[in-house]
Amino acid sequence: MKTNKKHRTGIKIYAVIAMSLLVLLTVRLTYVAVFCSDELNAAATMLHERERAVKAPRGRIITADGTVMADNKTVCTVSVIHSQIEDEEYVIDTLSRELDMSEDKVRSYVEKISSMERIKSNVSKETGDRIREYNIPGVKVDEDSKRTYPYNELASKVMGFTGADNQGIVGLEVKYDSVLAGVNGEILTPADAAGIELDEYEEKRKEPVPGDDLYISLDYSIQSYCMQAAMKTYEAKQAKSVSIIVMNPQTGELLAMVNYPEYNLNDPYILNYDVSVSDEKEKMDLLNAMWRNGVINDTYEPGSTFKVITATAGLSCEAVRLSDTYCCGGSTVVGSRTIRCHKTTGHGTQTFAETLMNSCNPAFITWGLRTGVDNFLTYMDRLGLMSVTGVDLPGEASTIMHKKENIKELELATMSFGQSFQITPLQLMRAISCVINGGTLITPHFGVRTIDSQGNINTLEYESVSGVITPEVSNTMKMLLKSVVSEGGGGKCYIEGYSIGGKTATSQKLPRSEHKYIASFIGFAPAENPHVMAMCIIDEPQGIYYGGTIAAPVVREVFENILPYLGIEQSEKGTK
């Protein structure tokens, strides 16, 4: 009797458990049906619709003179669908031959059981069309878009390049990637659960949206002139590198930027020199160095071109006047250190203007010390030298500077003639553009406007700050810098009939013991109302290394070509 009672109790327990499970199952099914129907439908669609991406054509990059620097060409992507292949060996043989791939490599894709395997991308359209004509079951050929650069090395360190997925890697390509990229399309092919395409259903196609075209201030002709000049100088001086920048000082529009040697944009992973590479990491380091844009990614001690800033600061805070004079005996003592002039016998008594013309270090130490740390740093900051320029290129380097509390007499003395701190060449060019354009601090840039596939125009805008220095100081500095070219150390940039201002520099690199130099020159025209300025930097020239001797002639050659091209006319003010 007790046994039967226990048995009935057990049955009741199992019945309760079973009912509970049934209720839970019913609740779960109801939840899934009501609340997860959209997800399930989407999953079912994904299961029975094979998706193939279609890359969007990337927006073109077009120069100020209408030259297309970055374009697209049609290529193909070849894939295989394992479930549809009828003759594996035929597929392997055909694709390995047409795609120039090993049979083993192709076989690894063909024999893989998956919904779709991509064999090769960026296949030429001719090859893709030829494979398509075979009409092989299980082989798919989709048209795609690949970035191409018609001018190979020209402006490579400005343009940058894209990866296999058409995404920007460096340069303008990565800076404006969101604008240039567009929106990829897709092809949806109906298939059964086994992955077999259903012939009775048509493919669904979502067309890609092309990226916007980017119009830039760089001028193809000016870039070409500068490239030729840089190449010639690089070879003549056996230099480490030669850089040339051309900019409109009124607007900040960059007309050219050369960093020679450049690299081939269509083969960016090929080093531009012969070298033995032991491993991939070493090669990647070398490639990154090759891609660097030295005028914005690297800092240097500017040397005597910085005297433009010292003079501007001194005049602005009235620490110095044009009527001031200085007697140079060939050196000066600051603290316990003797600092020599490049003219060891001294310049004798000089006017303020002559100290700039002669690029006299002892004189500028005096002007800097008179200006004082507070005023000196204030004008460095106002002229944009304590911050990045904001140029529309990635990886801009920052100023390397003493902390204010650590700037004593010796530090200020060396800073006055462009040593013991580091800036980028573009920072200096921006600062000097402010000095000569009337006192407006501009933002250097390439991007001018974008235009989408519907023709809608978006004009790009950049920050500027007016009133950094007075027009009076600006006019004085333009007069002084014109005299540097017409009568002083910048004479090798003089062009008869043109009014040109400028400043030379010869910077000794660290460590000083290695006796390596950077020769540079910044020039602008017309001196009275500048509309173009150019800078040449020669890194580690062999033989003669003075900026006035080897860099100034490069800028003169550039100006001889581009001043008439830009419509800058000769005038009587250009005669000595």
C-alpha cells in the first residue's frame, strides 16, 4: 500500500515537472515568434541570399589646374562557390593559369567547403572578362574599382595612397578618407540552404555611391617645376633629401610640396632604393620612413631664417628700433660661453637692417636679449610657433621647446638665432607668411572644395587670426627682407625686374660634432605685396653647405618658372 502511494507521488512530481517545462517552452516560442520575428527573418534572408560587396568608386583628387592626380580603374574580383563547382580540376587548372597563381594555392580555395571563397582581387578587367567567357559553374567574376595614380611619384608624400580595401593609408587619402570613400554597394544572389543558386530568381543589386571629388590647391605645373629642381639639387649636392614648399601667404593655399626622393604611389610597398632587408618589421620601418613627409612630420633647428621672427618680436614690443646699431667683433660672450659670428673677423658697426642682411649672430643675440623671454615667447606663440599649423595632412609634429622657467640668458641667446629648439619647416613658413602678409595668421592647406556625384559643392574653410602684428611692423619687415635679397646674403635669389624678399639659413644638425648641416632659404614675391612664397631645404648637402649659396639659387630657379606662370609681373621695384 505504501509502495503504491509512493509511486503515485512520483508520478505527480514528474507530471508537474513536465507541465512546467511545457509552459516554459510555450512562453519561449511565443517570445521568439512575437519579439524576434524580424531577427529570424533577417537571418533566413542571409541564409538564402548570398551577399557580394561592390566597392564604391573612390572620389578623384584634382589639382587647381584641373589635373587628376588620383583616379580609379575598373578591376575584377574572382571568387569560387564550392557547392556549384562541377569539375574541380578544370577550375584549378584554368584559374591558376589565368591568375598566374600556383595550383596548390588555388586548390586551397577551391576545395574549401564554404559559401564563397575569394581567389584574387584587383585582377585586370581584361583577365576578368576572359575568365567570365569560360562560363565555368561555381566561378564568379565581379567588377570592382581600384585606385590609380597617373603621375606615379609626383606629390607622393602629399597624396598618399590606399590599401587593398580602397581605404586611405597616408597623406590626403587618409585625411579626406570619409569624403573620398563613398558607400559600397552589394549583390544579393538567391540560393537554397545548401548554397546552390536559384536560377528562377533574379539577383538584387544595390548600386554603390561614388565618393566625392576633392579639389586641391596644389598646381600640377608648379609641383612639376619644384620636383625637377629638387631632383637636380639632390643629385648635385648628394644630399640626404631636398624639400620645396610653395604657398600663397595671403590664403595659406599650398601650391606645391616636394620631399625628394619621393616614391611610386602605384607601388608604395617597393622601397625607392636598393637595400638588403632581413625581416618584415625592418622593411616596414623603412617603408614608414620612405612615406614620411619631412616638412610636417619632422622638426629641425631652423637657424638664421628664424631671425625673421626675432626681428619681428623685437620691433613689435619696441625692444629694438631701426635706428639701433651693433658693432660685431666676430664673437660675443653669453655667460661663460663664447658664441662666434660666421664672419670670424666681425662685421664692424652695422645698422639694424644690416644685421639682418649680414645674418650676424652676435647682433641677434643682443636683439633677443633686449626683447626678453616673456615677449619672445609671446610672439612665438602669436605667430603660431608653439602649436601645430592645422595643415590638412596627418602626423604633424609639435614644437620641441624649453620650459619657460628653464630659459635663461644662454638659452634665449641661442634661440635668437634659431638654435636650441625645434619646429617644422611648415610652422616656420606659416609664421613668416604672417609677418609679410600684414599680420594675419593663416592655416596652410591643400583642400579647397569637394563635389559629390550630384554636383553639390562644399567649399572648405580654414581658421585665420588677424592683427597678430601691426601693418607697420609687417611693412618694415618686408622692406628689410627685400634688402637681404637685393644687397645681402640672399643675393643668389635676385631676379632682375622682380621685387623679391627672403632670408637664408645654415643650420648645424645635432650632434654638432658630426658637422652635418641643413641649408635653407625662404623667399617671397612681390616683396611689397607677396602673393607667393617658397622655401627650399637641403638636408646634409655635400661640399658647400651655406643656405645663401646653394638653397637661394633653387628658389630663384623656381621663381623664374612660376612667377610669369602666376601672372606676377616685373616692375621697377625689382631693380637694385
